[in-house]
Amino acid sequence: MKKDQEIKYLRDLGEELERLSIQESIDRKNALIKFIIIAAAVLIGLFFAMKGFRNQAFFLTLFVVVGVEFFDKITFLWFTCTYHRWPVTEGKIITQPKVVEVVRTRSGVFCSACSSFLPADTTPPIRYKVAVKYEYEVGMDTYTGRRISFSEQIWYSQKDAQKQADEFKRGGEVTVRYHPMWPKISIAES
């Protein structure tokens, strides 16, 4: 029994490290894109300043730098608005969907099962989320995903969360939409 628990713990740890590696890769790409945009804005600003358009150069650079700070939010909004046009493939649920309690902290809410941090608000301290893991293939590569919605679906009652969890069954088929450029980014549809 203890050996099975150790194996499960090591498997879960490996999955968490894989998820963190994917997130780190996405974060590095976003940081590089931000750096390139800011560098381009500064160069364009210097160009305009040398041509005598100092006010325009300042406001252009300021606009771009502020815009870059909202890049993550704009990217998330873009994904949310366009994911329905992403390519579709068939996937398979590889874990039994479960309802997990979301833990409230001073500055927000932390979901231990999905390792995501949600900002604080004035909602009740006990909330629930559905945790599911699915596998899908794109070309010759196999990927795993956990996202079933781009908005964090947090339920106030365990019964409502269980209804969503019942839409997914272990070993069941699921339609997966994946980002055409980054197939690791996906969303499952029941």
C-alpha cells in the first residue's frame, strides 16, 4: 500500500513539474515578446525625437510601454475570444474528474489540485473547482491538458461543481481545441 502511495506521489510530482515547465516556457516567450516590443518602442521614439517630434515620441513610447504591461491580459482575452476557431482533435480523459475545495488566503484563492492562484474578492471562503486531466495528440506528439474553461470556473456549491465533473468520465472521449502555434495550450469541451 505504501509503495502505491509513493508511486502516485512521484507521478503527481512529475506531472506538476511538467505543468510548471510548460508555464515557464510560456512566461519566457511572453517576456521576450515584451522586451522586443519595448525595445522597438524606444528605438522608434528615439527616431522621432531625432526628427524633431519629441512630444509624439514620448507619447508613443509611453503608450507602447503601458500596453506591454497589459500584454498578458490582452493575450488571455485574445485566447478567450478566438479559441473557438482553433483546430480540433479528439482527446481522452486520463484521470477521474474530481471536485476540489479552493483554499482562501489573504491576497487571493489558491487551488491546490490545479496549482492556480486566483485574486481575492468578497465571495465566501469555501468554493469548489473541477480538476480533470486529458490527453490528446497533435501530429506525432502527445500532450496533456487540464483546462476545461478559459475563465476560472469556481462554484459556490459542491453540488454545482459535481454537475460539471459528471460531464467528464475517466477514459471517456472529449473534444480538445488546441492553439495552432502552441499545441500545449488547449481547452477540453464536454
